[in-house]
Amino acid sequence: MSIGAGVRGAPGASPHPLDHPVRSALTGPHAGFAERRGDVLRYPPEVSPFTALPATPSGQDWADAAALAGPGAMFSYAADVLPPAGWEVVIRVPAVQMVGDGVPAPDGVAAPDGALARDGAAAPDGAEDVVRLTAADVPDMLALVEVAQPGPFLPRTVEMGVYLGIRRRGELVAMAGERLHPPGWTEISAVCTHPAHRGQGLAARLVLAVAAGVRARGETPFLHAATSNTNAIRLYERLGFRPRRTTMFHAVRVPAEIAAAPAGEAR
């Protein structure tokens, strides 16, 4: 996968797609979502808060990111770099990136959309089935995210990939799905369970179900976890994920008043 000409911070050979997964996704399978100005790319804000900056962003890059977001707006990025003076750092969270090359490959037949494989989605005796979530389920997904707090999930996030859930008496009590999609890789995200239903293995079932669909497409799942979330990291290791690298997630706010900069090419 090539990052693309003109992107600073990656001289010579292209880096691994997971070194810059947001850029890799937006210049690869998720290119249809990409909004671009100069060397800065982002998802539409109703899809994902993530912006891809060059590895060593210049003043022009920050100006282009600000122009994409707008004065006073927030966006997120994954890199251990701080914004210019005058910007607000709202969130700064160290995280570990984990790859699921140890997750068992599916031994069942995947659904036509690659969402499920029988070994990952089959319900234990007496347990609820894992179901595919669609745009019609977004209100319930947003309600679950509000109480479970897995991280960013927006009204159009469901368009990024396959999302699966478990319902009890009609209520969505757990879900997980696909977010970033670099070539050959798919990120598992929004893994969450309602507090009243935790400790029953629902998250593990859903992670394996999503991973089975990823593996059925010939891709490898990966995910991110806050380094402080040791319980989640241990769970993911038991499921076949291993740490690959650490990164830093930021959410930053553009100054409400920012001088107009010469425009990078907007697309």
C-alpha cells in the first residue's frame, strides 16, 4: 500500500498500513469517505471524528486540518504529536494497537456479506443469537454507547463496516463492529456491553464474530485499547490478539478564531 505522493514523514519505502491506519484507510478501502485538504485527510464528521495528519505535521498541515474542521470544532487523530499553541487538547490517551493474527480462522461458511462465520457467531445453548445491525438500529446503538462509553460512535459510523449486536427482550445490550479499514486489515471497534449485562462473555462473543467475518474476507483483524484498560487487553490476548505498537489518541479543538491560511488543495 502506498501512502501517496507528497506526504511528508514517510520517505523511501512505504510504512506498514497499521503505522498510519487512518491515512491507510482513507487512501485505500475507505477512499470514498475521504475529505482532503493538502496532505490532511478526514472522515465526514458524522461518520468518524478521525483526521489523518502527516507523520510530522507542518504549520500548513495544522492550518489545513483547521480549515477542514472549522473554527471551534473538534477532531481526533492517532499520533504522538501536539497541536500548535492556542489549540485545546481535550483528550490525550495512550493506547496499544493489537493485531489478531492469532484469532482462529473461521471453519464455517461466511454469510454472503462476510459478516458472520459459524464458529464465531454461534450462540451457546440458551444464549441469544448475534445479529447484524443496520442503519435502522442506529438509535439503539447510540443509546448503548451513551451508557457503555466505548469511544466515538456517530450517526453514520455504522457505514464503516459490519456491526453486530446481541439483544435481550428487544433491548440492544452489547455490540461490536468494524471501523478503520486499511488494505488487508480491519479494525474492530465499539466493543461494549450494557453495565447490567457485563461479566457474561458477550463482548468476547462479539469480538470473535466480527473477527470471523474479517478472516473470512482474507483480512486480519486489529484493534486498539487504552493502555490503562488492562482487563480488555487481557481479554483480547486470550482471544488471539497480540500487542504490535503503542500510539497516542488525541481529541483537539480548533481555536474559535484562527487566521485564514493559504489554502491547501481541498477535495
